[in-house]
Amino acid sequence: MSVAEIKMNDSDSIAEITAMEHIFSSQKDAYVTQAEWDLSERKKRLSQFKAAFLANKDALVTAVSEDYGHRSRYDTLIADILPTVAQFNYTLSRLAKWMKPTRRSPGLLLAPASVTIHYQPVGVVGIVVPWNFPINLAIVPLITSIAAGNRAMLKMSEFTPKTNQVLKKIIESVFDSKDVAIVEGEMALSAAFTKLPFDHLLFTGSTVVGKHVMRAAADNLTPVTLELGGKSPVIVAPDIDIKTAVNRIMLGKSLNAGQICVAPDYILCPRAKVDEFVSEYRNEFNRRYPAAMDNDDYTNIVDDRQYARLKSWLEDAKQKGAKVETMQDGSSCDDQKHRMLPHLLLDTNEDMQLMQDEIFGPLLPILPYDSIDDTIRYIKARPHPLALYIMSFDNATQQKIQRETISGGVSINDTIMQVAAEDAPFGGVGSAGMGHYHGIEGFRTFSKSKTVLKQGKFHSTRFVHAPYGNLIQKIILKFFLR
């Protein structure tokens, strides 16, 4: 969307988009005219960035909580601050190795030439940041982008304005806007942002919006990394103790009140153990979050819109026959604070909205099954999930499920923590996304892998020059086509 496409009475949007386009142009110019950042420059910038980030970590924790109406301090420390600092440390310690050209085999046909792969910055990277982890999901990809030598622009969520301001202060204390910049705005600016001719665009958000982002990027042939979501299942295998399974599942569904793209979306539980699962889940939740409606360790739903969506889905499920189990007697929702405790849902069916779309909150359907083959068939009949969770200590069961299903990632006897594996790629498949970041894969996502073939004084390809049909060429063809 350009300025010309906006209604002329929307002066604020026009001004925001004009300013954004100016920043983009200045970053493009800087990429073209200024020298590429060497290892020393990249490490210096990342070290300064890390220092500024740590100096403002308490302000960030406070800002996120204010944006949510209340967010657990430890939810922010564990899921936003800690992994971001770990990413700084991990990247700084490995960047020299990542930047080194890698050798590849030229093959017998091109011998004795050398082939190397050189990693160069792609240019200007666009990063679209969601509201659920606005620190982690802004700074972690930005660290990797800077490590690859790129300029970057971040489009922050309009639902986290206080967090955005602290992040903006941090970034502006370290970077000129021609190198790294944050932009803010609502729908018109978001649409215009994704239509800018970035050299790479990373979007984290819903599958529905991801489709629009990909369409917008297509006009510029902009490569995209889409970190989406979907319905991530948990298979509770027959061999595992229910108490253990619940203990491993609860963090993934309670952290940030389940507002996580890799949060368990539904449970596949042995039919005979469903009642035990419900009872154990309630007991464990109340042990971890006593007086949960007023417990500071539990996080609110981010805003009224998301809270209303979850309540409407809950009511839809009830009207269509679902049995709802709550964590305590009396109300498990606070409309004023938009706080919602976990609700376990039994007797669900495919007509219910929460069985069709990613839940992204503390509603948890429990689906009974009779055999592991039933769970595999159920998962394979639906779009590939971003995460698949297996609760089992039986190696044969683990291997069978891994072998016969496809997902962005798998976590066995844990939930959500696979995202914290710094040295491993993170990304979806199918409707759960495409591409990867984290690890060396992230560095390569934001780099151009350039092949360099180098011939010496002995030039082997002279044997295949015209005129054709000589004896050496016949021998070569006969050898290589055997």
C-alpha cells in the first residue's frame, strides 16, 4: 500500500508511511554506498546492543506488563529476556566461524579448480513482530540479521505500544536509523511495510495474515520466512504416567496464558485416562498458581479483543455440546482484567471454532483415543503443526510417531522448550510456515550464499572447447556418461 492508496483524510497514516519509506530508502542507500561490515564491526555493534539491552531489561519487563494489563514478571524474564541474552552470547561466540567461506568439492570434472561458498549480507531485512513475545521475536531475528551484515527495519505490533517505546529507545541509543529502525502503526502501515521491496522479509504471526504477507512480498519477489502457528498436538502415550505427562505439559500451556505459537493446542489422551488427566491437571495448576485469579505469576490475555475471541470460542463449544472443566469453583474469567484461567474441554467436535483454528490461549481440548495409530491418523489428516509433542518414555513409540508424522519440530517429554535450542533451526512446514531462523540456519537465511569457482594456471575446461569431437572429448564423455 502506498501513500496514494490511502484515503486523503487519513493524514496520520500518510505521514507514517511517508516516514517509513524514507527510512527504507536511507537504509538501501547505506547498503549500496557504504562498506560491508567486517567481523570486527558486526561484533562491536552486537556487543553495544547487548549492553544497552541489559541496561533496560527491567524497563522492558515493566512495559510488557503494562501492555498486557498484567504479565507475569517471570513469563517475560523466562520467555523474552533470557533467550534474547542467550542469543547475543551464542551469536557473538560463533560469528567468526559462520563468516568464514566454506569449501566444497569441485567434482572430478572441474578438478583441480576450487569451489568455496561466501556469505554476504542480502541488504535490507524487514521483520514483522507479533504482540505475544514482542522482545524476543523482535531482537532475536534482529541479532541474526546484524550478524549477517544487514540493515533492518522492524514493524512492531500496535498492541504493545509501551514495549515498543522502550525497544525504540534501546535501538536508537546504538544504531542510526539508516542501519536499524523501528516503525509503528496500525493496519495501513502494516500493509505498506510488507509491500516494501525488502531483500528478505521475516513475518511472525497467524497463518491467515501470513498469506497476505506472502502475496504482498511476491510483487517484489522478496524472499520470505514465515513463522506461523497452527494446532500443535500433544500425544499422551499409554506408557507414561499421567502425573508426569501433566507436569511436562503445563508450562507450555500456562506460560503467557497459552498465548504462544508453539503452545499445546489439544491433547490426545488414552480414553481410559481422560478423567485422571483432568483431575491431575486441575490439581497441578492450583499447586503452581494458588488463588490464580489474583496470582501475579499468571498472565492476563493481552487485550479485550483477544479475550472476547476466546470467550466466544468457549461459548461456541459449550453450545455445540462440549463439557468444560475449570481449574476452580466459581468464575475462571475476569472481564475487567481480561484474565482467563485454563479451561479443559471434553466431547469436542470438528464443528467447534476452537477445533478448526489455532487457539492461542488457555483453552485445551482433550480428545480420547484407542490406539497410537488413531493419533497418527488424526494428525496426518490435518495441516502440519508447527510443533508436535510426544509424552512417552517408550523408544519404539517415540520413533513410530516421529517417523509417521510431519511437523515443524518435535519435543519429547517436554513442551515449547525446543524453541530455546539455540544451535538448532526453528521453523514451520506447510501452513505452519516456511524457512528457518536460529542457529547457523538463521545466519544463512539472512545471507546470500555465493558460490565462487576458482581456476588456476591449469585450465581443465579447455578440454571441452570447440571444435568438438576430438579424441579427448570422446574419452571424457564416455567416462562421465558411463
